[in-house]
Amino acid sequence: MSRITKSWTLLPNSAIINKCSLINVNMWSKQALQELAREKFRDYKLIVVSNREPYIHQYQGGRIECLQPASGMATALDPLMRACGGVWVAHGSGDADRHAPGAMGRTPVPPEAPLYMLRRVWLSKELENGYYYGLANGGLWPLCHVAFRRPVFHREHWEAYRRVNEIFAQAVLEEAGDDPAFVFIQDYHLGLLPRLLKNGNPSLVVAQFWHIPWPNRETFRAFPWKEDFLDGLLGNDLLGFHLRYHCQNFLDTVDRAIEARVDQERYEVTLRGKVTAVRPFPISIDFAEHASTAAGAAVDNEMEHWRRALDLGQMRIGLGIDRIDYTKGIPERLRSLDLFLERCPEHRGRLVFVQIGVPSRLRVAEYKRLGEEIEALVSEINTKWSSGAWRPILFLKTHLGPAQMMALHRLADFCMVSSLHDGMNLVAKEYVASRFDENGMLILSEFTGAARELTDAILVNPFDLDTCADAIRRALELPPEERRRRMRRMRAVVADNNVYRWAAKILAALARIEAPQPRPPRMDAAARQNGGQLCAGVATSARPACT
Ligand code: G6P
């Protein structure tokens, strides 16, 4: 066994001047991450794997357009891939994906200035139904979130899940070939993949990040195929969660469910002689990039556009932006708004709450029902309180581009994130990053991972409508100086714990792990044209440079 490296300390890059109000803050940057990758993983190819693709090609009025999906996971990983280069393997779910530029299911992205390769995996409707809608989102999603929805398990969904994980494994093994590669798997759709990869090529370095909570061991007991699933996950060299608490839940689950050695001191599991390190890595966003885009002219224009389109006048504005998902607590939020209007007549006619709902997972019955419930609630509350042209809630069922979203952030007096349970929640961090004016206030569920870092938000229990109604009043009435102080501190936290720090910590943890010996290269390996080594800009291949 050879070590990839001995060890090094996580030193931040030289001071970066953030033109948007955080001056001389030492923070991890794209460049610092590139240097780290170059120093320690020069010869490794980076392969990211997820269900959701970072770019979706869709037909729109006969033309192909390319969208970025509403996914915290994709939002976080895209800057990392832009910085390091490599291949991202994901399910091709867009109706125009097969006709995107490129060949053999491989398309260079981002489309306007490619920096890495997207390799699409094709699935039949039947497999997608069983694996994605069935096991992943009808079973594992409710199992892992405490939102009091019953998980549904069917054997045929599990079979589809297994089969799809095998299909992904085949694509990743092809991409890796015989070269040293670091495979970075995302989320609960691909729990069996690590073991399949290690079986197919023991020399791969395999890590996985679990973007949602891990439940306690009593809850996980209900999963009918838990032994196989845990065995799959323990193919990883490193398994990451947002919070130490989720790591602890995972270790307890393994301890209870299978014959493996769990080291509670070192946060490690040993199964059949193979060690998996389990570590917390709270995910984040590319703060600097986000903040500078939010301060740009395109966002100013979008603000004007929203003001006119929504006829906002002098209204104060509240904001919610979510996928339409029962874990996000949207009905609870609207009910607390209703209560607030009842208790605070002085705010009637003066506040508009803009709720953006991105349609999601509509083939799961629970999601369809939720969409209907929200529509009914909006109409009920609007009917109850409307007066003249004023309606308290504007519900827009749509998917927003970055500039439109940032414009709403900047317009909003407060943003409300009331998830019943959430691994992290990047909407909260995005809102804070957009507020370079240090104005606005965040109301944040204490059941999000983000609440551990953003302690200057107004923290609420989203199940407690009274407290949430009070929080809305507080957010609107907080003295400007206190609002600024809180926003400044939250921005400093997100600037510092940005997505590059997240990625750097993962690389650092991996570098401390005993990596398997690389396989000797085959004669034809050099001829294989693919996405290239970690940190393409410094490797000798002819891949697009990272900037
Ligand atoms: C969560 C998951 C992601 C997922 C996203 C959007 O954030 O952790 O893996 O991509 O939801 O859900 P979707 O099912 O549309 O990919």
C-alpha cells in the first residue's frame, strides 16, 4: 500500500480582496484548491458521479436550451469541477440531452466555455421509475428526513436501484480505465456504487458525500435491504456527511445492523479488513463568485424587472425559494404568515411574500399532493386577507436562473427557510451571499445543517407556528444596525467556509488515507481520450485549462 501523501496543513490562499464588502478575508479560493490538487493529486483523474446532472439540455419552442437544475448538490459541485476539471457522470434526464454537442453521451460543459466533461448515463423510463422515483425518493428520502412521511419500499424498486447502480459503475469504470483515479460519488441515489467500483477496480480511490441527513439507527431499521446497502457504502475509502451528528448516526447504524468493527474514537468502520473513514464536511457555495455576480448589472436589471412584473411599489418583501418538497416546510411557512397577518394588522397591505416553488419529483404521489396543498393554501390565505389590489402571497411555480434569483434575494427584506429537516440548505447561504449591502434578514429553521453555522439568523422551529409568526415580525422590525451586524457576521462565515474549503478538506482527508496501489497501465491506456487529471490546468494533457 502506498500513501498518496504524508500530510499537510490546510493553509488558506493569500488574502483575497472581495470587492463586495468582505475586505482582506483569508479564504479558500478556486486557485488555492487547484494548487492543493496539483500538489497532492497531480496524476489522479477526477470523476464525480451523481444522479442529477449539472447541466440539462431541453427542447424549448423547437430550440435546445441548457439549464442548471435546482439542486444544492449540483450548485455546490459545479464550481469544484470548473476549478479542477475531470469527468462528471450523471443521468441524462433532459429531453434534448441526446442531441447536445459532443459524441457518445459526452458533452463539454459549461456550454459557453467548457471546463470539464459531462458523461451521461441513459436509463429506461422503467428503471428511472423504480430507482429514482421509487427507491431513492419514495423510500430513502423520507427514511432519512424527519418530516413524518412514511417511506415506501417495493422489491422491484430495489431491483431497479441495484441495476442502475451497476449501469453507473460500468460508465465510471470505463472513464477511469487503468489510470489512477479519484471517484467522488454524490448522495443517496448511488449507495451500492462504491462497492461495485472497488470490486471492478480495487485501485480506485473512492469517496462519497451524503448530502441529506442520516437517520438514527431505529429509523434506519425499517429499510428492508439495509445490510446490502451498508455493505455498498462501506466500499468507500471516505464517507462524508454535513454534520458530526449524522456521522454518529451512521456509525451507530452500522454497529447495530452488520458485523463490522466500528471505531467511535477514530470515526472509522472496518469491514472484511477494509477501512472506511467517516467525517463531517459542511458543504457551501462559491461565495466570492456568487457575491460578485449579485452585485452586477444583470442583477440590477432583473430587480427592475421583478419590481415592474410583480408591481411591488413600496411593499416590504418576504421571500421563500424552494423545490416543492415536503421537507422544505412550505405549508408551515404559509400558515405562520397567516398567523403573522392576524396578529400584526399594521403590516397588512404593506408586505408581499414571494414564494418561488420549483416543481420536483412529480411522479411521486406525495409531491403531487403537496403542490395541490400549497395552491389551496395560497388561495385561502389570499382570499382571507386581500384588500383592493393587494394579495399577501405571490406564488410562482417556476425555475429561476441565477440572476433572477439573486435579484429576488436583493429585493427581499427577509428570506424564510423553514425546512422541517435539511442536510444543509444552500438557499440560506445564497441569500446571505447576495446581500453585499449587508441588509435583509434570514429566518432559518434550526433543523437545517446551515443553522449550525448561521447562528446570527433568526432561528426557528418550523413546526411551531407561533414562533415563526413572531420571527417574521422580528425580521421586519429589527433595528437597521443590528440587521447589518448580523448579516455582516453571516457573510463572513459563508465567505470563510466556502465550497473550496469544503472540497479542500475532503482532499486533505483523502490524502491521509492509505490509497491502493495503482494498477500498471495497459498499452492502450494513453490513447484513451477522456476528461483528464485532477486540476487539468496544470496537467500535461490537452484538456481545457482551468482558469
Ligand atoms: C437534494 C439532493 C440532491 C438533489 C436535489 C434536487 O438536494 O441532495 O441530490 O439533486 O435535492 O432533487 P432532484 O431529485 O431534482 O435531483
